[in-house]
Amino acid sequence: MALASLPTWAAGAIDGPVTKQAMNWHAIIMFFMFVAFTLGVTYWAARKTRSAKDFYSAGGGITGFQNGLAIAGDYMSAASFLGISALVFDTGYDGLIYSLGFLVGWPVITFLVAERLRNLGKYTFADVASYRLQQGPVRTFAATGTLVVVALYLIAQMVGAGKLIQLLFGMNYNTAVVLVGVLMVIYVIFGGMLATTWVQIIKAVLLLSGASFMAFMVLKHVNFSVEGMFAQAVHVKQAGAQLLAIKASAASEVAAQAVASNAPDAATLVEKASDAAKAAVKAAKNIMAPGGLVSNPIDAISLGLALMFGTAGLPHILMRFFTVKDAQAARKSVFVATGFIGYFYILTFIIGFGAIMLVSTDPSYKDAAGKLLGGSNMAAIHLSHAVGGDLFLGFISAVAFATILAVVSGLTLSGASAVSHDLYASVWRKGRVDEATEIRVSKYATVGLGVVAILLGIMFEKQNIAFMVGLAFSIAASANFPVLFLSMFWKGLTTRGAVIGGYSGLICAVVLIVLGPAVWVDTLGNAKGSELFPYKNPAIFSMTLAFLMTWIFSITDKSAQADSERAAFLPQFIRSMTGVGAEGASKH
């Protein structure tokens, strides 16, 4: 589950101990129906996949509308559906910051990246970054950035899959992780990008349909009055806050009496009273006011930069622009994707407030301590039962699993292409390799990534994985995006500048997050306040460093190679603007 695009708040809900639930037969049956159907799609795609272009980019034959829906499917991950709904459920209006942050990244792709990327590239964004630069160093850096992003995403997805299925289907954690890994390898090996694209399209349609029904039922509950929805949610939160305040006061009195009488459990009671007081203060915050999530301006700006520009550096998103026939179709893809994603994020906002009204007031969705079963990330799942009963709960549960499966397939394909196309074919073999061998290496890489993903998923079961996708977004914004952007728009970029600047951004992002509170305190268990870097989001520093180092080492490069790279910018610019010489769709 792509939880790490959301910071550490989500970790407690999905990373802690999860009670294995009773078997949900509705979910199991619908899940197997989805798997059977998508395996049929994979068989169909396998018969159409004959060349490297077919395998990596579906032969460039996907229409703009289909690709836009597939991109939306890639982006509408379990973190978006469950995570943002949980944010709104917990913090109200402020949960919208992530919806907006993800969405405003798309104009960057629309106006700066999509058309030029399609005209210049072939299979991966490394094709564009290395277009006029030295192939070896730049492709090696691009493949490294891709694999780091993919690895972090995969760990989060696999752990999230295990936890979700353990909770929803009553399945063993390790079994769930292995199942996701095996299915993802089957989709990618046999169907390539064509199968992955159609799995995403199917999942997107199911998810949009289910979320639309949930939002409709929530609005129906308040007579389709958005103002009424907000008012009722505020009332529910205020009532809950008053109840928590009463409990906190009672716990404080008990703790004071225990301390006065030197009771042996006094320390425990004091700690419980403190926790109750903190919970009461948190609940008393106005859910229609900003500042509940990100109050530090540096963190807010860094988060915005990571979400906006990280989107334009995600390898599995960028790969999708090579699946269409031309730049016009690429632009249409982004337009369609933006519409569907924007609509979906509006739905998650309604779902979050609906969960406040219908789930938080129903004791059947809470444990003995009064906490939501499975944590806040299950708010949307519980809401599906509240508005549609067991059958709709089974549908949404299966869609949540399908969401993870589809995103994992796209990630695996982008990682496999980095190994086979960028490293093996272009760097190690220097282009002297036939298509059949390259595809075979890609399939070996897919199996390898599948095994690694399963092992990491099992290894990281009890670890906090919420920071991993956040790290992936930060790396994408700090390493991949600056090099990709400057390679297309700045004449002065040289190989030395691109490689040093790119690695500087990548290393800086990783180091600062490890030294920051998200990892140093929340994950490694060090004392609060001992972190060496005070912010959770490093993008404002690491992204600035990447651009600065790229610029400095490019303008100071006076070599003959650098001069030839600068001279090659004009032909590249003409092709990026006109599409003359760009890759077309395959002829079957």
C-alpha cells in the first residue's frame, strides 16, 4: 500500500499488530472473480506481446483515453483510497492537503513533461535523460534512481497487502504476501505492459464505481447537503471530544489517588491519564480548521514540492507515456487522468466525512477500548459495510486488494525495464543485444524483483513502513525530476552535471529522512528530540541541492564532450517540440 506518500501518521493503523479476522466469503469470492478475469486478460495480452516495444510499452497502441484511465489507476492507490479517507476521518478538512498536493502535480506533467517525454523517449525516462548525454553514466544513475524508488514502493505495497488481507480476508500474512508476489510476476512476465495497463483500467473502473456509490449513499444520508454533512460531522466530533474529556478527567483523578497512596500501579495509571489527556486535546481540535496535519511552514513547503514534482519523477508513471502513439495522445492521457483523479479525490473527501458520521458513531466498528477496528485506515472499509452491508463490504475489500495488485505490477515492470533495457542492453551490452534476449532478461528481472519483494514484505512485517513511499516521492523529486527536467529544457546540461547532481539529490534525500523524526525517532526508536534533522520532508533541501550541483558541475565542465552535448541540444529540442523522428506505434 502506497502509504508512504502519506507521512508517519498512517503507520499506527496498518503497521501495528493486526487481529486476524473471520473469513469474509463475499470478499474471497469477488477477489477470485477479479483474479480469474485479469488472468484471462493476461493470456490475451501474452498472445499480442511479440516484441520489446510490445512488452515495455504495449506497442504504443493504447489510446489516450485508455492510458489516462490506466494512469489514474496507477495513482489511485490503496493509500489514496484508504489513506486519504483516514486522514479526513482523523483530522477533517486538513486531510484535503494531500488530495490537492497529489492533484496539482499533474499540470506540471501536462505542460512540461508529457509531450516532450513521448517525442524523445522509447521505453523509460532514462531514454530521455541520456538522449544527448553519455549513455553509460546517465543510464546507470537513472536506473539506480528507478530501482530505489521501486524498491521502497514495493516494500510498502507488499507489507500493506499482507496487513490488509490479514484483516479483511482472514488470511495468513505470509500467505497474502506470497500470493500478491506470484500474481504480480504472472501479470508482468506473460502480459507485459499491455496486461498491466488493462489490469489498471479494470481496477480503476471498479474503484471509481465503488467510491461513487459510497459517496452517493453518504450524501443521501444528509439529503445531498454538503453543508449538512460538514455540520453533522462537526457535531459528532464535538460529542466525541466531550466524552474523551470526561474520561481523561476521570483517569486523572484515579492516577492522582494512586500517586497519593503510593499504589504499585501508580506509574501505569499516570501514563494512561497522560495518554487520555492527549487524546482529548487532539479530539477537541476544530476539524474544519487548517493546521491539524502540517503546521510547520518548512515541512509544508517540502511536502508540497515532493508531491508536485515527485509525481513527474515516478518511473512507473513516466513509463505510461510511451504506451500511446504520439504526443497528442500523451497530452490527452494527462487530461483524462487529471479528470478522473480529481473526481476520485473529491469522493475520498466525502467518504472521510461520511465515516465520521456513520462509522465513528457505531460501536460495532470499534474494539473494547473504543478504537476503530484495524485503525483509521479501515474507516473507508467500515463505511462500505455501513452503507452497503456484507456484499458491498466484500466488493470494496476485493477492490482494495486489486488496487495493491495493480500498482505492484506497474512498479515491477518499471523496475524490470530499468534492469533489462537501461542497465543490461544499453550499459553492459552497449546496444549489441537482440530483442528476444532483452525481453528474456526483463522476465528474469521480474522474477528476481518478485522474490525480493516477497522477502522484504515478510522481513518488514513489523516495521514502520509509512515513511518509505514518502522517501520514494522525495527521491523522485530530488533525483529523477531535476535531471529529467534539465535534460529537456537546459542547453548547458552535461553528463558530469547530470550524474553528480542526480546522485547528490538522491543521497541527500535518503540521509535527511533517515536523520529526521520519521525514521530516527518513529522507526529506529531513538528519544524524541534527538533527531539530527528536524523536518519530516527533506525535498526543499535535497531538490535544491540537486539543481544547484547539476548547474555548478555543468557550467564548470569545459571538456570537448561537454561542448558536443551542448551542441546536440537544438536537434533534441526540435524533436521534442515537433515529434519528428519519434517512436511510433507497433504494426501488428
